Amino acid sequence: MDDARVLVAGETLIDLFPTSEVPIDEAETLQREAGGAPANVAVALSRLGHAPLLWTRLGDDPFGEHLASVLTEEGVREALIEWDDERKTAHTLVGQDEEGDQSFTFFADETATFAIEP
């Protein structure tokens, strides 16, 4: 950890996208992607050669395990990833609004993702 110059803190969650170009409420299948703005920043920094520390919290569940794996593959160090065996990892449905912009429906209440504390 001593060579880290950047600390990113915040959510890492699962984004669920429709696999076809239909409104989210008509989607029959969804595709899982790693998401969360802070996690995306950490991955981008790592890809630029500045592997940051990411302080985040994940549920000890399949979504949390997937996210940790993706972060590791992307070169984001796991030293500050917290694991929560009582709460689940948050996820969000990502669709499009009437103007074609992304819309988000978060499933985050009482999740590990949003239970991080200093």
C-alpha cells in the first residue's frame, strides 16, 4: 500500500442491463456489469497506470465475489475492500428514459455497498 498515491472511496455495485433494445420493464434477460462511479474511476486510473486503493464494501455473496474478481483483474488493489457477511451487494437496473438517457433503479437499501463507515 505504501506506493499508492490515490484513494478512491465509494460504491461498487452490479449494473443490470437489458440484453436487447427494449424498455427495462419489457426485458426478458439482463446482462450483469461491474459498476458504481467510484469503482469506475478506480478502474480507469488503474488502466492509466496509477493503481489506486479503492475503499468500498461488498456483500459476501456472488455479486460481491464477481465485483472483487473484476477489480483484481483490472489491477485495483483489494487492501481496502471490506466484506460484509450480513448485508448483500447492491445492484441497479439500468434502462433508458423517454429522451434516451440512462435511467437507474437502485436496489441499495440496507446493502453492504452503502453501509461503509469511516
